[in-house]
Amino acid sequence: MKLKLLLFTLGLTLICQGSVFAQDKKDGKSPVRVLKASLNLTEEQVTELRELITARAAAVREKSEQIKLTQKQIGEETQAELPDPQLIGELVLMVSMLKQDIGQHQQVFQTAFRAMLTEEQLNKLSQIYRIALMNQAAEALKHLKLR
């Protein structure tokens, strides 16, 4: 469960950054370059990863814009002199459905990413996830002054 939360959080972070992650930074620390080095990705895999990132960002950008507009409508309706509770409920459900759509795009992205990896790369990815969880635990210990 914690690993899924970590992956979801990582995914949302990537989504928020959009296609910026598909581009290389001059300092060589772009997520694509880091993954290329960490997982020993081929040039074909790097190209496919960039395409996946760009496609996901485009799909999520549209949903995010819809969410913002719908939330604005909710705010306006709740501030109206005679708010319509049915309309507000429908808008809240719409936001929930849009967020679920974003989650589905993230799941498709994760599945496609994993599908392009070799068995050795999948093993390295699992190690990275374990290390990330250990880092979170170390930060929690530090925060609680148990370290």
C-alpha cells in the first residue's frame, strides 16, 4: 500500500511537471537521463519513455484544466444567492471522475513504462523503489529525532 502511494505521488509529481521531464536539462539531471543511467536504458527506450511522458502530460493537462474550470464553477455556485445543491453535487462528482481519469492515465503510463523494460531493468527498478521507501523511513526517523 505504501509503495502504491509512493508511486502515485511520484506519478503526480511527474504529471505536474508535464512534458518538461521529457526534455533533457543542460546539467544532465533530467529524470529521463537519470533513469537512462540508473536502468541502463537504450536509446529506443529513452525515446519511448519521452513519448509516454509527453502523451500522458497532454492527456492529464486537459483533465486538469477541466478540473480547474469545474472547481471554479463550484465556487461560483456556492457563493450564489440561491445555490443549487444538485448542480453542486454534479460538479463535485465531475471533479471526482476527472481525478479518476488522471489516475487511470498514470496507471497506463506505469504499465507501459514497465512493459518496455527488460527483466534486469525491472529488478533494478524494484531496488530503486525499496531504496526510496528506506529513504522515507530514514526521513521519518530524522523528523522524530529517533536518528
